[in-house]
Amino acid sequence: MKIKEVIVVEGKSDTIAVQRAVKADTLETNGSEISESTLNQIELAQKRRGVIVFTDPDFPGERIRKIISERVPGCKHAFLPKKEGIAKSGKGLGIEHASCEAIRLALGKVKEEMEDPDEIIPWEDLIAAGLVGGSKAKQRRELLGEVLNIGYMNGKQLYKRLKMFQVSKEEFSQAMRRVLQEEK
């Protein structure tokens, strides 16, 4: 599998894992403190070839994704489910611990960020679906993020991602049906 876009990862170990799974060029952020120079490189890559942001499924990874999204609009995003990034030892979480198959699967389900997207799923629908507030909200968001392949996020981030990736009402309804079935 060859990827034309430049894949933005956090570090050297992620680059090694990605290049084991697919033929692709990567750009490393070297942690969550992204330098101005790195952001400039990402902007150039986006203009020339396109960018896929592929960060770890943890808080620092989400922070990096947010910084890049705000600075470089129109990026594509790949999300690795948390369970696929857990180290065999149980100590560590990240792309570097994922199998080649899990990496290819995540890169095969890339989501494209839309600039100035319309609201399709209102906040009230998230509350009604039990995704915001309530005892099962976190669990439901985690599963929904996996089903829609948009990663795990809190309630506000979920609202923003549904809007940013223009998830349709039908996609959302089907995903919620699956979430509720798996709860039983």
C-alpha cells in the first residue's frame, strides 16, 4: 500500500512502524511541543502533497492533532483505536505498538477535514443519545469514535469532529445503533 500524502506522526518509532506497514513519507513532530519550523513543513507538505495526521490515541496525540488542525486547514486524519496501540507489555500506548494490519486499516479509513462545515448533528442530539453527561457517556463516545473511525474524544470534541468530518445523520444513526447493541 502506497500513500501519496505525507503522514505526520509524533516520533521516530512511529515512523518506523508506519514505514513497516506502508510505503509513505513521514514528518515527525518530535512530541507535543510542535516547533514553528515543523508547522511550516506541515503547511508546505499540505500544499504540495496533502497531509494525513496520524497521532497516538492519547491526550498528547490529540493535542498535537488540534494544533495542526488549527494551523493547517484541510488535513486528512487517520485514527488508531486505543486497543490497537497498547504495547504487548501493557506499558505504553501509541502507533509504534500497533500491528502493520492495524496501521493499514487506520490509514485506509482516512477522514477529510472540511473547512467551514455545516452543522449536521446538533448538540441536542448528542445529549439525547447519551453521549454527553450520564454514566455511560464516556463509554459510548469511545465506541462511537471507533465505529465512525474518528478516535476517542470528550463531548465538545465529538461535536466538533462530527461537524468537521461532515458525518451524516444516517451514518450517526447507524453508528449509534451499533453502540447501543454492543452495550447489551
